[in-house]
Amino acid sequence: MKKVLIGLLVLAVAGGGVFAQEWRFQGDMWAGLGIWFTDWDDRDDPAIGLVSNDRDGMRSQLTTTVTDAENTRGLNFRFRADDWGSGRDVRMSHGFGWISFMDNMFTLYGGDIDDAAGFNSLDRMVATRMGEGHGLRLLVRPLGDDNLALSFGAYTTRTGLMDLDGTNNNQAKYTFAIRFHEPDLFRVVAGLRNTNEVGSGWNFSFADFDDFNGNGDESFNAGGRDQASAAYLSFEYLGLEDIHLAASAFFTNLEDFGDYGTMHFFASFGHTGLVDGMDLRLGFGLSMSNLFDDAFGSAYMPNIWVWASVDYQLTESVVPRLDLHYVMAGMGSGDERNMHNRNFARDGAIFHEDASFMRIQPSVQFRLTGTTFVEIGCVIDLWLGDSNWKANDTAFAAYALMRVSF
């Protein structure tokens, strides 16, 4: 790892006036502890564990960007350490280069690409895209500005080397996205990808619990695919000051949509002008599946996710917040791994009538800046479904979380 960092330093110094005209760093660290009181799985003692910004137990990362003076070429690397997967060892989570030509009309990216380039869905419920990976992506601005942009991507797996004998026939991932922005009026984004083994990006499959009922039925895995084909359309209205208004639609398993397809609709609303210092947010999600569940002898019921949050800046450094979630036909994703994660509900739909709950999460941040703070809060889960799915009706967690960013 030290050799890699030293190599980057040598590159910057040696490149001097030729390449490394600007070198920027961005660092971020999330770390916290939580205690969870519940008797799920016959637990008698409280569970103590790490919390972070998502399902990782703890995350530290450093991103560096190098560009030339004309901003026509650059490199982007991110080094990360967390407790997810093999974790705990520092690794390069992505690294790619880019070149821009014809007055920025075309930009070609290559490497291990992880870059939204403004193609995330515009709602606040999921705010995601088709994902990238190891390969190439071409960004086209036909009008010479950012009002209209097209993205074409082709990726493969980490082991997808091209062998001369043709034995390494890895499945490719192809993506396409388009974005149009009319300033002060609206933005629209759309995207498409094929079924693939590459991964990267949210899978959208929702019902992805292998053998969830212990009966050998893997229908919950959307046909057993590594990553489902998907398409999305997202719209945001920009004509109202202090108001956010956006909606998105996602569709998966396109080639077998009648048997395995899922549909997901999200709408989000925000207002920062009702009361000075208050940020009000509301969101609604509706997901439906065409999958017929042989284990239960019926089709899946729709999943509903309702989210409301409000925070208020009492002082420059003290900001209390309240989040409320209601989820029908879902259990939440990673609820035992990270009770703090506010995005848990988006991945947890199982489309079953006996799975529903409510989450109440009050918290307060003590801020040094908007991205450096200590957050103290608690999480209350009220189980509303069949008691056979959970061992009790309520779970309670308290946590303290620290973020440092620069």
C-alpha cells in the first residue's frame, strides 16, 4: 500500500508542468457505536456493534483527483478501509482515468469506474443509477454544454481478461443513460442496462433472499441472476424556489418481465422555506412484482415505503432531526448490521403480507461543519406483521456516530 501511495507522489512530482497541474484530496471517515435491545433470535443480552453511514461497520476513505491545467485529462483514485466484505485492509475501491476532446464534447473514461456524472435518479428515496465497473465509458455532450448529455458504458468482471483461445467468455455489462437539463425549470434522466454478471450499482431486484423460507425455493432471487436488467426514468421540477419535487420509475428483469419483472415508483418532496432553519422532507415508494410465489400459493403483494423527516437548525452547531418510516410487505435490509442506516428500507421489500413495520428515529447533530459532526440518536422498530416472522414486536437501539470530512 505504501508503494502505491509513493508511486502516486512520484507521478505528481515528476509530471510537474507536464501533467499534474492540480491535485485535490477529499477525505471522509464515519465511525460510531450502538447498542441494540431486542430478543430476536432468543437474544437475552443487548447487542453492541459499530454503526456507520451505510451497512459498513466503519468506513474511512481518501479520494485524490489529478487534472492538467486545461482540464482535458485526469486521474481519480479512491482508497478505502471498512468492515464490509474482506474489509479492514486499505484497498483501492476504484481508480480510473479520463480524457476530454473536441472542446469537451466527448469524454472517455477507462479503468475501474465509479462515477455518476449526474446520471443518478433525481428522487431522494433511492438516488441511484445503473452502475459502472471495469471497462470504458463515453460521455457525449452534443450541444457542447451540460444541458444534454449521453453516457455509453461497457464493462466486464475483474477476471474478464481476453484469452487468445477464447475460453474466458465473461458476460459483459452495457449501460446507456441520457440527461437533459432546462435551467430553472426541470431535469430528466433515463437509463438502461442488460442482465449481467458484473454487478456494481444497486440491483433493484428487492426480493433477493436466497431460500428465504428454508424450502429450497430460490424464486426470491429474481430468477437467480447476478444483476437484473433494468431501466429507469426520473424527473425533477426546478421551477419553485425552496421546494424539491421529483419522481422516478424503475423496471427490472426486462426480458422476462411477465414472470420475474418488478416495478418501483418513488416520489419525494422537500421544503426549506416554511420555517427559517427547517428542512422538511416527504417520500413515497410503491413496488410491485410479477413473480408468483409457489411457496405461499399466491402472487406477491405490493410493497409500500413512506418516509418523513424534519430537521431544524437550533443554532449554528446544534441540529435535531426526526425520521419516520412505514414499510408494508418489507423487512428492511441490513437492520441487524446497521440500525442507523436511513436507506435500509429501499432494499428490503419481500412483497409478503405478514411483513410490515414502523421505524422512529430521533437524533441530534453537534456540527463543526455540515460534514463534520457528532450525531446522537436512537432507533425504535415497531413490528406490525405476523409474530412468526419476528420474535417480538419492538426493537430499540441507541447510537453515537462521528463523521469527519475535509
